[in-house]
Amino acid sequence: ALHARGHTQQAALLLRYCAISQPVYLLRTLPPAITHSLCVAFDTAILRACCALFDLPSPLPAEALNDLHLPFRFGGCGFRPTVRTSRAGFWAAAAAALPAIISTLNHHTVLPNLPLVAHLRTLHAWALQSGLVPDDVVFLSSWPDTLTRYTSSQMQPGMQKVLTHLIEKNIDDTRLRSLRESGDALSLARTTAARAPGAALWLVVIPSEQYLTLSSRDMQLALRHRLGLAPSNHMPTRCACGHVLGPDPYHFHSCIFHRRRAVTTRHDMLVDFCEALGRDAGALTLAEDHSHDHDWPDLEFWTRGLADSGHIITDVSVVCPTAPSHRQTGRRRLACAEARSETKRQRYASLASEAGADNLDRKSTRLNSSHANISYAVFCLKKK
């Protein structure tokens, strides 16, 4: 109903925080062998809902489906499937409950005959076969030692979280290794940018203010952008500039026909937002005067009377790591933004000298975009 009314952002939050968590209790209390068919049906329903909400193609390409399921820290969208987590959930719950069960029975000789122990043995064998044996997880040793560990009431907390992380890390490592071996610079740049800190905040932000609200179309385009999908299911084979669109869904960010239209408009929207943000913070702001021919940054802020008073000169750039000219650099996180920041530093070196200004702390001069594959390089000078 929310999606039908144009509230895709709110519907996606309900799907993430309410719907996906519904089977958690069953998955932690029933063995995976029993819940497997339920998990498959539930994951299919969640995927169908995602495709409807975000207007995604069905079926999803394998790489996009993998990214939809992976967590934010691995460049995914966080719609974790229950099939992937059911073993870890049951194992952690059973390990936590076993000491209490043993103390209630008060008889260790019946321990090997408990059905619960048989399930634990099966899960333990699965973990060893899957390579989920980090050095710092002592409960994944040989089976008799593990059973002793279970019954000692000394199991380390967070077992489900540790196991789930290991499962997903193995999947992510396999994906990255495959991309590097194939030399797929476009996908490498995309996944690197998507896992940058803050790159997925737009997926979880609460739309409590107008500036935190995304339209349904914006949400759909942003998710397609993060998954490496084309902006629409029905795209022409070539752009008007002659570029082949099929293997490059990000072409429109760098198309020569868009440089003085959509690309400039996107930049100007960011400048307007930064200017409004400065005003809200109590600073006096001045935007670049385009009527003059001289080279000057986009914004100036005067922050007299604030905690950090001064005169800040700011220039905003939008960098897309998936553009053909940036893909090799984009293999390192935020490298494109750093390179653009350095370019701006050199460009305005004489201005900085004349104004008696220094660069602000580099950590505060680069921001991540709400769209996963764009880094905003914000170059700032502050008068001494």
C-alpha cells in the first residue's frame, strides 16, 4: 500500500526492519533441516517484494542478487536471506541452551544421545567443510573438544554474528578474487565504492525531514545504481553519442552529451545543498558569481562567532569511480575523490597563497554520496 502511494522509501524500511525479522525465532529454535523449505519460500517472497518495490528485473542477474543479499560493509544492500543465516542462528541458540539442558538433566551420560547434539554435530561438520575456522573462534576445534566447550558454560558470546560474518566474508572474498582474475575493472570500481563508509546510509535513513526523503523513482534508480544495473529494463543498445550501453550501466554519468546538462545540474544541486547547510549552521555564505570570467571556487563561508570561526573557501566536485577514466584508480576506496582533491589543491594554490589559506583536514574534505558509486570531493581552504 505504501509503495502504491509513492512511499517506496518507507515501504523499504518496513521490509528491512519488520518483515525480514519475522522468522528469526523459528530459525533459532528449529533445526535447519526442518526450516529449510520455509526459508526458501520466505526468501523468494522477500526477493519478489524487493523487485516490486525497486522495479528490478526478474530474475535478477546472479551478481546483482549476490549484492542484494550481502551486508553494507561488503558493498551489498543488506537484504540477508534466511537460508544463509539459519544454520548460524540455530547453532548459536543451541550452544547457548545446552549447558542449561545438561544441568537440568544432571546426567552427562545421556548427552551424546540427545537429538540436539546430533544437530550440533552436523552443523559442526558443515562449518569445517565450509572453511569457517578462524583462529580466534575456539568452539570450532575437533568435535569432542567442541562438545566439552559447549557444556562448560564458557562459550563466547556473539556466536551467530561471528558465523554469519564468516559465511558472508567467504562469499565476498570469492567474488573479489573472481573479479580480479577476470580483470573486470568496472565491477571492481563499483564494489569498492559501494563499501565505502556511509555509502549505504540512504538505505536506512528515516525520512523524518524533507531533505532525508527520496522519491520512489530516486530510490529505484539509486538501488539499480548500487547493484550495477541499467537505469531501466528497456534500454537502447547505444547511447546517442555512439557508446554501447549494454556492458556499461554508468555511461550517463560521463556521457559527453550530458556534461553541460545533467552532470552540471547534479553539481549545482550539491552546491545549493552545501550553501543551505552553511546557512542553517549560522554561517554567512556566498556562492560563485558566474558573471565573471575569473576562476573561483563554488562557495565561501564566513563563520564568525561560531565555535570554529574563520573564512572557508569551498569547491565541490562529483567523481564517479565507474567512469572509464577513473576505473583503474577506483579500485582503491575513495582514491578518485583523493585524486580530485589534489587536483583542486593545485588548481587553487595561488588563490590559497593570496588569501593566506590552508587546506582543512583531509578527512573532512571528502564525503560519500547517497548513491553508492559517486564520491563527493569537497576541497576547502581556510584563511589563517
